[in-house]
Amino acid sequence: MLIKLTQDIKCGPETCSAGEEFEAVLILPRSTTVEFVTESGRKVRAFNYEYTKVEVEA
């Protein structure tokens, strides 16, 4: 799923900024927490209040 961050997330030494889009996967089937990989290869988790789901037009 494609997500867009709604707030900045501190990812170790780097920061993932609000407005950035990432390809993410749900942690668990019923969870709203997602995990995505930054350009540097770091795995980051975002909670449901930190992102919105981007609808992809076909």
C-alpha cells in the first residue's frame, strides 16, 4: 500500500518528513501500524495517526 506521512518521523539519524510517500506493509493483518523502508535502507514503523493511505488511480 502507498502511504503519505502526515507528520515528521525521526528515523535514527535521519528524519522522514510529512508529505513524503512510501510503499508500506501492515505489521499484522488487523493492525493499523505499517512498516516502510527509507532510501538509506532503514526500516521504519508508522502508526495510524502518522500517515494516510494514498489511493492509486488505475
